[in-house]
Amino acid sequence: KIGSSGQIFPFAKIKIVDSNTSEKLGPGKIGEVVANTPFLMRGYLNQPTEVIDGWFNTGDQGYYDTDGDLFVIGRYKEMIKYQARKVAPSNIETQLMTHPAVKDVAVVGLPHDIDGEHPLAYVVVKTNQEGRPLASPQELIDFTNDKVVDDERLRGGVRFIESIPRNKLGKILRHHLVAKLQSELNGAIEFP
């Protein structure tokens, strides 16, 4: 299926569990992806919690549908911690990409003293012939906030950027953006 990681191999077992309770979740429920295979390692050195009772914590967030297809939607370490909840950047990014002025986008957490983090979008915006953006940051915030649940609202704002850092496979290098944000917050000068 489009967007799916596919069916599980017959010799492997995959569960989606609640990240707080480890309770197994049913089809369509988003949670933590854990795996058990005959080839499973015992764990990582100095990280005993990665394998519990024979189940390996993949670090992925996902769900499966009623046909048994697995959908991986993000990494837990990339989650934005808003109040007591975890927010996946991927849904916010998907909504922003539907705006005709957006070329590319990546969402990270902007530190906040009370809420933990607020979603902040780095956007590569299309420009007109004079080089002016085809949308303002506020337009993109309003556009997105109308399409997402309350936890996903762009409380951290929108910042324009020339390009989104990606690896050779096209995955967002979110840690580069987090480092950029930290240097901006610390008032550091960036050099090309």
C-alpha cells in the first residue's frame, strides 16, 4: 500500500504498544513499534531498556491497518514534547506541504519554559520573479493551524530557510535544524 512499510515477514513479530504503559494497541492506533525475531540481539551495550522480554524497541512510531500493513510515521527521539504529550512533526509537515507556496519543510521543537516545546516550522518558500516570498510566515501559520489538532499548532512559528538539510536517502537531518535553532537562541553568529 502507498505509504506503508509493507507486511511483516512470517518469521518476525511486530507489535504497536503504548509508549507509557507498553499495552498492545489495535489497528489504526499510533504507538511505539516493537519487534521480536529469531535473530534478535540481546541488546545494546549500556542500553538495557532497548530489549525487554524479547521485544526490541525500534524507536519508531507507527501503526498497522486491518490488513496487517505497517505504517512508520516517525522516530520517537524526533517527537516534540508539548505539555505532557508527544507530537509527531510528520503530520504538521504534511499539512504545510499542501500549501502552494511551500517547496519543503521540517518541523522541530522550540524550547518553551512552561509547555516544554512548541512546534516550529523551517520552510523553504517559493518566491516570485522579484525574489519575494509567495506567502508570509503568518499566512503559513494560519493555514496550518486550521488543519491540525491543537497540540500540533505552530506555536513556535515559521522561519524561512534556503534548504532543508537531508541525508543521501532524502531523510530530514532534524538534528542539524535543532543545532541551528540552538545557535539562533544563543545569539551565535552562523558562518557558511
